[in-house]
Amino acid sequence: MEVLNVLIIAALIATVVVLGLGLRSMARGGSYDRDHAEKFMWERVALQALVVLLLLAAAFLVNS
């Protein structure tokens, strides 16, 4: 269970970092934002899905 907790925390931190990069891209604007905004969004969505799956796995392990 400890390994799963570390994975959840790492995935949460990675999600926040990618969110920050997306916000920085949006603030910068221009061609940089056009080139990178969608990439950051998809990375954030994938990381959020990973966090949800890890949380579901943790809940399943706790209840079994």
C-alpha cells in the first residue's frame, strides 16, 4: 500500500506541474500557446485519469 501512496502523490504532483505549464503557456500567449496548449491539456487529462485509477485501486485494496 505504501508504494501505491507514493505513486498517487507523484501523479498528483505531476498533474499540478502540467497544469502550471499549461497556465504559463496561456499567459505567454501567441504562437507558443497555439503550439503547446493542446499538448499540455492532453497530458493533464491523462495524468488526472491515472490519479483516478490509482485512487480506485487504493480504495479496492483497502476494502479487500
